[in-house]
Amino acid sequence: MLKVNDLKVEVEGKSILKGLTLNVGAGEVHAIMGPNGSGKSTLSHVLSGREGYEVVGGSITLDGEDLLALSPEERAWKGLFLGFQYPVAIPGLNSSVFMREAVNAVRRSRGESEYDAMDFLAIAREKMKLLEMDESFMTRAVNDGFSGGEKKRNEIYQMALLEPRLAILDEIDSGLDIDALRIVSEGINKLRSADRSFILVTHYQRLLDYVVPDYVHVLSRGVIVRSGGRELALELESSGYGWLENETAQA
Amino acid sequence: MAEVQTVERFQQDYAARKQHLPGDAQVRERAMAQLLADGLPNRKTERWRYTRLNRVLKQEFAPAKPESSLNDPAVLALVDQVANSDSPVLVFDQGYYRPELSRLTGLGEVEFKPLGVALESGDVTLAEATGGRDRAFDQLNTALVADGAWLNLPAGKHGLITLLVLAGEGEAAAEQTQYWRLVISAQSQSESEIAIVYAGGDLSKAYHANNYIDIDLAPTAQLVVSQFQQQGEEAFHVAALRARLQRDSVLKTHVLALGAGISRDDLDIILDDKGAHAEIDVLQLTNNRQHADLHLNLEHAAPHCTSQVNHHGLFGGHGRGVFNGRVHVHPGADGTDSQMSSKNLLLSEAAEIDTKPELEIYADDVKCSHGATVGDLNRDELFYLRSRGLTEPQARALLLNAFAAASFSSLVGLWGEFVAEGVTEKMDQLSHE
């Protein structure tokens, strides 16, 4: 479904991704791990179309279509979702107003009918239950005054509403205590399906105890240096990222 | 020379009317004498340096007379639109109370008198006008105001009280100076909310609206006062708000300035005893050649008082804004906690904002912060919304509305909706060029 081929990305003239290749099939869960500065977040941002990243080589296609030619909203319409590492707070913007507009924008792009306020309310309630969220979320401003855990839960709630085909979750586990991690992970697991794929970008393997990936990739200095199954994450847990330095030094 | 002539004109207005003005004549005499001695704001008056009045002061307007000019059915419709049928709405036409258009239902224990009546009966006296050129419009109001409202808020929780301060309609109401004053006495353990709408029905005419709000908060009183200003674009609107907060009292006040050709708000708030708390939300939305100026003077005169000031400015076309927020922490006002922010979005090349938060601190143990930003919408916020499927224009519109809504999101019910609709309507008119 998603094919990233030999992707090279620069930020302000500095090379960050140096030939990254990744294939994600329908329904698969891929974990991308790596130390700070390895390019994990850059990959998330480039996939979602954030400005400030210059693609200098390679390609990204989603179902054969060139993703790089699309605006962020067009990518969302195609079913791509980014769960932010640091979701932005927007005082004054009601969460429900925002999400109804977003869901309807996506539905419009697919030629589907828009939800009215009542339809949306019913769907929103159902998704909130999934994430053990309080109904007061709906009347609050987007992420305004939210705790770290609430913000991340809100990301998963948005994902549940938008029903993407490919969700990229950028350090969704950072800043979560164990209870919040459990709720967020269960939310992700409930949303796993045969035609929905995930890319979990994380520094720690802890998340992967809850959301068990099909594949684990280790990113270092802008390239994937190792790929494997779940056991690779466990190996990293015990050995840390130190070995990468040696391996790269030897290479 | 023009200035001398203008002062003389005001003096003549006063001389012609003073015998008919209600209440203590001495305080009016002193205010007029002060005006004659100090003069009107000019180019050198620091607190008026960004707002030039030459054009405005050239207009030879006479004081409004208590003659009704309103289209009554339209006003009654507005009354129903702004408040639920069980809550009181007081209607003023060119500064004068109009009982036949007002609704006193739901006032409950609250005591209300038209200001003219309250001044005559001695329930209330006009506060002494302060000296200085920058206070000229207060002096004028003190000298010439004939009507308005007096509200005495006893202990207990009261429902929303709405005041419609209408500029009148048609030629009869044009080219006038309209004086209006609201005096509020909030007693201990009272909890009240007051909404004020300033509106010019016939938007094309020129007039001056000179308004003054005088608030005294007894210990533990809690009060919300919101001013929603939608004067016509040819109008010159001034509104002073003076509030004194006694021990553990709370004042939350909103100034939402959308209308007028030139508007000037002066907020003077004194936190006069321990534990007092003030929250001030200001929204300035100007377009075309509109100019909105707000000067805040917040006096932390006692220890352990807290304050929060949030200014939002959104300017389109050739719209201009001026925000001057001064926080003055007096010696001995330890434990002061004061936060101020001024956020501004300029939607067009020609729009302009002069913003200046000022801190003067003469106490040691204080927590004060202030900041000002001017720019375009935040890129991260735009991207966040677009990543959820909104197009850039959709995302911009939502964010602009959210930016403005932060100033009044605490206003609820029909009143909150009325304000939100007015703001949305104005936002849609803002020119991005």
C-alpha cells in the first residue's frame, strides 16, 4: 500500500533521511525505532506533508499514487493520518466543531454525505467510549489545558473518527503514564483491521508490549539499518542503541 | 485655535443645559472647570498619541435631547434576540432610558433606577472627574450626562441584566453627542452579570457616544461586565470603565470593540484590598478605516491580588488598533500575580496595531508576566487542521474564529450566541487586502 523508496530529505540544507526504503502492506503494523536524531520524526512529517522538509531524492507512493504531489489535506482525504508527537492546543476552537468539519471534509472528498450535528454527536459519543474519554472533551477547546495523556488520547479519538487507511503515530507513547499508555494502546488495538495499516514511531519498546507490531525497523542516521520481527524490539530493549554506533563505525 | 473653539462649544452646551441637569450641580461645575483648565487631548498628550481627534473634534455636535427616535418594533425584536423572555433588558435611546421598550421582569432583588432619577433622589452621586487632558471625555460626561442607569446589586446570585445603549435612528439622532452613564454598586456576596450592547441602528450617520461606567465592588462581590460595541462606522465612541475592587472581590470584564470609526476605551481598575481578582478580555476587530484604541490602567494597590489580561486584535483593510496595558504594582503589594498578553493578527498589508504592555513594579515579592505578538496565523496550527482534512481556507477561517472566540468563550446562553454571531458577521466582512 505505502511504498517509500530510497527517500532522501533535507531540512535547511542538512541531510536527514539518506535513502530510506520502507514498504507497508494493508493491515500491517510497522514499528520504526531509533535513537534521537535518527530521522524518525522527519519521516512522519514528510509522509504527512508538513512544510519545511525538502525531498531531494526517492519517492513515496500510496496505492501507486505519488504522495509527495499532494497537499496535507489531500493526503488526509486519501486516508492518511498523523498522530502528533506534540498536538497543538487551539484555545477558542471547540473540539466538536473542529472534528465535525474535518470528518465532513474527508467525507465530501469521497463523495459521501456530510454528517449533521446530531449524526456527528452519536458517532463522537461512540468513539469516545472506545477511548474511555469524558464527554466534557466535546465542549472543550482543542487540546487547550489538556494533560499530556489527554492530548494523546485525543489524537487517537481523532483517528477513530477519521477512520484512516494508514495511521502514522509519532511517539504516541511519549509523556504517558502507564494507565494512559494502556488506554491509548487499547484504543489503537481496537482500531486495527485487515485494511488499516499503522506506522508506530517510537523511541522505546514499551509501547510494543501493548501494540504488538508485525515488523520492527531500526532507523539510524537517516537509513533503516535493521528490520525484523517483534524480537528485534526486545533485543533493542536489552542492548540499547549503543551497538548502532559501533556497527555504523565499522561500516 | 480649533481646540479653544471646541472647548468653548462644550462650555456653551453646558451653560445652556446645566439648569436642567439632575443631581449635585457642584460636581458638574468642577468637572467643567477642569476641562477648561486642562483642555482636550492633542498630539502631545501621551495617552492619546496614537489616536488623533482633529477630525472628530471639528464636528459641531449638540448634546442629544430626550426625544425618542427609535423604531420601536425593531428594538423590541432586538430585546428578544439578546435575552431570554424572563430576564431584564434596559433600553436607552441616545443616552436616555426608555421604560416603554424596557423589560424589568426578572430583576428580582436588584434595585434599578434610571440615572437621572437616582441622581435627583440622592441614591447616587457622580464621581469626581480626574484632572488631565487625557481625562477630558470623563470630565465632559460628568458635566453633561443626564441619564443612564443605577444598579444596586444585593447579596445573592442574580440573573443576567442586559442594557441596550442605542444611538437612535434617522436624522433626528445624527450629529449629536450622546452621554450615558452606568453606576453599579455590587454588595458583599453578590454574584451578577451585566451585558451592555452599544449599537448604532442607522450605520451611516455621524455621532459621538460618550459612555462612562462606574463600578464599586464590596468585599467578596463577584461581577461580570461585558461591553459589546457595534456603533456605526461614522461614530466616535468613548467608554470609560472605572472599577474599585475591595477585599476578595472579583471583576471579570470583556470589551469587544467591533464598531465605530474611532473607538476609545479607558479601563481604570483598582485592586484596592487583599485577595481581589480582575480578569480583562479585550477583542478589537477593525476593518476599512476603523480605529480602535484601548488603554488599560490596572492598579495593584494591595497585597495578594491577582489579575489576568488578554487582548486579541484582528485587523483587516486599513483597520487600526491601539492597545496600551499598564499594570502598576504599588509598594507593599506583595504576592501580586499578574499576567498580560496581547495577541494580534494583521490580515492585510495596510492594517496596523500599536501594542504596548507596560509593567511598573514597586513591590518585591511579585509574579508578573506580559507578552505581545503580532503576525499571521500560527503555521503549526494551520498544519494540524490541514492534516485532519481541512483545506487551507477552511483551516484559516476556523482559526481566525477561534482566535476571536477566546475573548468571549466564557459568555454563555443567548447572550453568548448573540455576541458570537455578531463577531462572525464582522469577521466575514474583514478585508484581507
